[in-house]
Amino acid sequence: MDTDIIVDEALAAEHGLTDQEYSQILERLGRTPTITELGIYSVMWSEHCSYKNSIAVLKTLPREGGALLVEAGDENAGLVDIGDGLAVAFKIESHNHPSAVEPYQGAATGVGGIHRDIFTMGARPICALNSLRFGSLENSRVRYLFDGVVHGIGDYGNSFGVPTVAGEVYFDSAYEGNPLVNAMSVGIVKVDSTASAIAEGAGNKVFIVGSATGRDGIHGATFASEEISEESEKKRPSVQVGDPFTEKLLLEATLEALAAGVIVGIQDMGAAGITCSSCEMSAKGGAGMRLNLDHVPVREADMSAYEIMLSESQERMLLVCVPGKEEELQAIFVKWDLYAVCVGEVTDTGRVQVKYRGEQVADVEAEHLVLGGGAPVYHRDSRRPDYLDTTSVLPDIEDLRAHEVESAMLSLLASPNIASKQWVYEQYDTMVRTGTVNGPGPGDAAVVRIKGSNKGLAVKTDCNGRYVYLNPHKGGQIAVAEAARNVVCAGGRPLAITNCLNFGNPYKPEVYWTFKEAVRGMGEACRMLNTPVTGGNVSFYNENPEGAVFPTPTIGMLGLVEDVATHATQAGLRTPGYTVYLLSPRSWSFRTQRCELGATEYLYTCHGLTCGDAPHLDMTEEYAVQESALAMIQAGLIASAHDVSDGGLLVALAECVLFSEDLGVEIQLNPESTARLDALLFGEAQSRILLTAAQSQADQLAALIAEHPEVQLTVLGTVCSNPTLSVAVGGKRVLHCTADVMRTAYFGSIPKHMARQVAA
């Protein structure tokens, strides 16, 4: 029995609480907590739920303004007005630690959880995205994790019936043993039909709806707030088990109940289960709850109050019913073959009071437990990492010779970081619900049609962890800038971001300094691009015995395409004879050394180096480039658009060819004779976009560029009917490679690696 357990400092430490935090609990309760109360405090004050080590830094981000309808953190997800009486609910979250020990269920339940955050807002999910990081594919364990995560995402999303339209996958030894699995969901809701995660109205009944409660996922929140170790394998019970078919029923029942007007407030039972939802809803409404766990539907015998309160079993919601509508609410959920059981009522005490088997097992003040309330807030020590003194030095590297260009390019196209992710996305249903305009592969961002409208959403996840590792401030800026640039290249205007901040142990001063610098860079970029932060997730403790992962602040960018039929743009070449342009800041030139080699995929793939500075970025210039590119697209002048990023200019040109049907390009570059060939072709200087347009549009393009004096259009060459990539530098041909040769490298790399996993 729970009552037989002795609660003391040692047990509190086993729950992840510090001596100081345990003392605060004793002071606030005025007594020793019960084991259930200790469990409640431990999960609610974990980093995963309270953001105790990050909230002070997060508050420096731009969290309101623009088209935001709710401030960051106020609801389960961000909410952005897109006109015509519609809003977009969107959010990204991590499921890193569960995926490290049980990749299939860890990833699957990450997808399920983020969708529930969207439809508890009253929004119907219309698409999903993800951002994944793994170690080297040479490692069989990594291939196992990669395979399990992708299958988990695909099986859950496909069964749930929402298209997975975009994402990113990176591989680096820094993520060995600690993969990053970030899941994003996007939904549509009428502005006047949104729901809130609130408890109010003393006497209103509280219901659990959805599935029964089991022992899976207990202490998942605290599990996510500690480093991965050999002990992690013993914590498989902390990984939840998902059922996408039940979630589909829960989606339909929830939206029907909201439309029927029978719900006062509703919240997903994600991290910390009943504990988190009851405490957060109570605190938000300035109310309390009285719960009787005897009424909670359970699927395992002899569950304790501690287990019921902390279970993270999936496909469950906690809701407050409109008075007098209890039978109507139950009828809706029963019709969908789901539980709808009254487990308590709202009070005006401000306390969450829990009874089980005739005993009061918990009596805690809700406000003391929640983010922004009485949960601890820490300002950790920070110190610039010593490694930056070493990594900032770029060693002397012999420049490429002309005859080596093709080999280097093919090596990059075959690099798992650049190679086609078709092996991944062909396992996802990308077209279900028939709204996908641009899916994975040919575009810089996905575009999804808003049904009943000419509008669409351009959505993207993005982050280059190597940049952030080498220059956290600039890397944070680039993560936002490139996500926005991708949305622009797809024809959308960036509106807002959600983020998933994946870092190591915040108690290590070097990690915390990196976190603060990355967030500072993100905030600066968001302010310049007018993309406020709607919320998201912080995932600390992403470490294994070998060290921390690359700091990876993943950005989920939302953009609006005003007219899908005319503005949605892809990267592939369209018509022979069209001109190939490079849009860039006016200060940039092939005649300068601004095609930096530092932090590039070229250095990593061809020289085995992770060093140098992150690429040059000026946010004023970036904004000007994005504004001018969007103006050209909206004016109907642009046939294709593709940003220059990982792998530099030559890889971007190769991708334009690979995304086309039997077309190629002939390119002429004219740098200074002293310019390095490798930097020219593979440098990753930011704020550059490849565009193609009809020759007849040249005058209109020139006129538009004249309205944007900060940018320039440089003619690079011509689209040709021969499917080759032909490049001359200073009048000398350095590359003539057929699409077939490039296709073998680009599309064959990841399947070849994963065939080894099947064979094993």
C-alpha cells in the first residue's frame, strides 16, 4: 500500500527532487507529503513540465504580436489568425528519451501526443511534420533506432489519417545513443470555436474521456528530465504505448462534443497524465478540483493512487463539462466507443484534492505546481565552452582541383544529411485528406491547401545543429532564418514559429551558456522577420555517457500562401530556355570570400572536420532577400525557387536538376582568380536563393529588384533540355555530370545503408 511507504529526503532524491525542493514541499504542505503527493511534485517540478531551468530565458523571446490569438504558453498550442474567420493551431514537441529506449512506441506516441494538443484546441489536424537526429548510419544500433522511429511515425500517422508532409533528418556522431525525435502537428479551427485548457465553475463535473489508464508511461516526465545511461534500458515502462485507431475516435468525439457546446475546458493527458491536466487546468482557471480515483477506468488490477495519477497512458483527456450537459457529453463519447466517466468536480479552493479507496491521498495547491506559478525558477551558471577556442580555428586545407569537383559533389549528394529522404517519407501517407499541394521531396517547404479557400499553409521544420554547436548565437539566428526562407521559397509569408529546444544537461555551465546564446539568436531573428514564438518545448538532458548532442533548437515555421494555385512554388526546373538567377544580398559577391567553408557539410563529408565559424548571416539582408523573393513569386514571375543551404551552391543546383523531369542547367560563374574553388561551390553563406524565370520576365524582375536596393539578381545560366549539370568557373568547365549519375548517389545512399539493417 502507498501508506506503508516512508517519504523522506532519500526517496525525494530518487524522484529527481533536490534537497532544497523537498524542503520547499515540506514548507508549503506544512507536513510530510504522501507518496502520491511526492509523485505529483516530482513530475510537476521536473524540467519537462515546469521548465524550471529554462523559463527565465524563454521569456526573452518575442511571445506576442503579429497575428497571434493567444500568448505563448497560454494554451496547449499556439494559435494564429489567418483571416476569413480561421486560425491555425500548431506546436512541436520532443519524444527523445522514450525513442532512445523504445524507438517504435517512443516515436508513435510522440505523434499521438502532439496531435492531441491540436484537437484539444478545437482544431482538426490537417498535417504533421517531424525533425529527426541520429548517429552515424554505419552503426547498427543507429540503424535500428532510425528504422524503429520512422516506422513508429508512419504507422501511427497513417492509421490516424493525417498526412505527414515535411520533415528533416540529420546524422552525426554527436547524436549517437541519444536520438532526437521532434513531432509537429498543424490544425485548422474557426476563430470563434477554439477551446481552452481551463477549469472553472465550482460544482462543474470533471470527466476522463478516451482510453482506460494503465501502468505504461509512469514517470515519463521525470525520465525525460535526466540523462540517458545504461539504466535507461531498465525504464521501458516509462515509454507509453499508443493506439492510433482509438485516437481517431477520440478526435472525432472531442470535436463533436466541442461543437455541441458541452465542454467548459479540456486538456490532453500528456506528460504526468491526470496530475498535469488537473493541476494546470485548475491553476489557469483560479479553481481547484476534487477527484475520486475509484472512478477512473483502469486496465490493470490493483493500481495504486500514485500509479493512476502519474500514468501517461495514451489517448486520454480531462475535461470539465457544462452543467446539465453531462448525459449529452457521455452519449457522444460512448457513441464513439470511448470512456466518458465523471471522476470529480471543480471547486473554488485552488487545490487539487484526491481520494482513493476511502482515503485522501493528495491535497496540493495547484498554483504551487505549475509553470508560471509556484514551480521553482532557476538561473543557472553559464560559461562559454572551452571547445570553441579549438573548433573556431579552420585548418589549412588544400583547395579542390577542377577534376575533383564531380567526385566531391557526388560524395555530398550521397551524404545521409543531404541524400534523398525518400526511404523515410515513402513510409508515410503524405496525401491522405487530399489537401497536400507540395509534399516531401521537391519543395523547400510543404504546402497544404485550406479547403474551401484559395489559401494554403507553408510549413517547415529546420535546424542545423552543427552551426549551433560552432556558434550558438549565429546558429540560433540561422535556424529561424532558413526555416522562414524555405517557407518563402514555397510561396508563403512566414507568420510565426513553434520551437523544440534540444540541449544537454542545464546544470553544466557550458550547456547553459549555449542554450542562452541560441535562444538570444532565435529571438533576434524572430523580431526581424516578424515571426513571434507561439510556444513549443524544451528538452534538456540530451546526453549519453559520451557527451551531449549538438545543441539543436528545432524551428517549426508556419507561413501563409495567399493563393495556392498561383503562388505555391517548388525547387524543380520547369521549362528549357528559362534563366537561372541567384538572389542574394547586394553586399555578397562571387568576387569576395563570403562563400565560407566553416561548418559546412563539405568539410564534414570530404575532410571529416567539424570546425570553423557558422556561415555569414546579416538579418537585415536576410529579411530583404525574403521580401523580394516573395514579391517576385506573388507577382507570378518565378517558375521555381530553392534556397542555398547544406552543401552550398553546387548541391542546390544539383537538387534543382534532380527534382526536375529530364531538364538540366548550364552555369557560368565568374569569381576572382584568387577565390577558392571549394568555397565557391560548397560554401554555405546564407541569404541566397536560386530562382528560374522566363527570359521575357527579365525587365519586370529588374524593375522589382530596383524596389529592393538591398538585394541583387545575378544571372548564373540557363535551363536546358539535356538532363545534366554543367558548370564553368572563369570560363573553364569544372563539371559536366548527368542526372542519372547524380540520381544514383542521391537516391541510393540511405536505402543502401538500411539494406544492411534488413540483412542483419
